[in-house]
Amino acid sequence: MKVLVVDDDEKILKVLTTYLEKEGYTVITAKDGLEAVDKARKLEPDIILLDVMLPSLDGWEVCKEIRRTSTVPIIMLTARDAETDRIIGLELGADDYVVKPFSPKEVIARIRAIFRRLQPAERESGECVIQFGGLVLNKNNHSVTLTGTPIEVTPTEYKLLELLLAHPGQVFSRLQLVENIQGYAFEGYERTMDSHIKNLRKKLNASPGEPHYIKTIYGVGYKLAGEQNA
């Protein structure tokens, strides 16, 4: 597995490189935004650790550029007091974030959690395809289509959609979504589910007449809604 670590702090690059290589990952580094975009396209890493504050292009712009052509998992590295940074990053398509100063072990745990999300789900029912109206999720090739049109989703968005499709009509609180999708919960992350929901709604709302599919239950959480039969 190749990890692209993007940070202009030489110390952080060295520490993360050491820990990641001990875990068996191949590490690629970049010290500015333009270099990060270039290496992401040419070297095709399996996951990206992306700092927000970067020379040439900031982390938000880098995330936006990468998301134009790739759904590679992205973990943002953000400042402790910058909640806005975390929300913006998630709305631009990042899958997770780690707050500075962080423990390298926490970073490893987040990477493992994302890779677990990419693993084929265990199928108690044996069903590999889930359909809800014009929305189809195929577990065999990890794809999502809406009325036959492919929809590009990040790993987090895929797992969120998979959970909702598997339980149509069931209401999930933000905390339940975090625990089911991330595999862990920590302070301050519940509200970021709103960003992932917002991104999914944009992708599933191809036209004004298309149903939202994901309905907000105010004061409770979210559920899958609409016409189940295609």
C-alpha cells in the first residue's frame, strides 16, 4: 500500500514516514500543494495524508483538484482550533481528519479503519447488489449507479450509502453513523456526518425532480426514503 504524506513540516514528514514504513507501507512525500497534486496523479497512492496549510496550493485546493479525477481516500491533517478547516475538508471530499498535534499511532489507526472500509463487506444474505428505486450499489465492484449513470463516491460515502440501503426506512443518529462507518467514535466527529450527507445528496440529486433518497429526521438523524421499487 502506498501512502502519500503531504506536509511542509520536515519533522512531521520524518516521523510519519518512520512509523508508516514500520507498518509496511510504502511512503511518498510532498512538501507543497502543486507537488502533492502531481504525485497523486502520477504515482496513484492508495491513501493520502494531507495537511491544510501548504505552500503554492493549500490542502483544500489540493483535495478539490484530486477529487476531480480520483476517489482515493484522503485524511486531512488540521490545526486543533480550526473546526472550520475540518468541515471544509470533509465537504470537499476528504474521508477523515486528524487534529494536530497527533499521535502517529492514531494516524495508523485511521488509515487501517479506512482500508477496512474498502474491504468487501461480509454478506449474511448473500446479496451483492442492493437496489432502491433508481439507486443501485454493487458490492462486487464497489460501484454506485443512479438510473444507470455511474456515481463517483469516496470510501466513506460508499459505506454510508451501503448502511442506509441495507436498512431502508430505519433512522440512524449521527453517532450511530459514525460508529457503524468509522468503526470508532470520538468527540467532535458526529457533526461531520452532515458534511458527508451533504456531499452524497449533491451526487444523488442529478436533477430537481430526482428524490433526495437521504431524508433528515430533525432532532434524530437520517434515513433512506423515497420509492423503493424502480
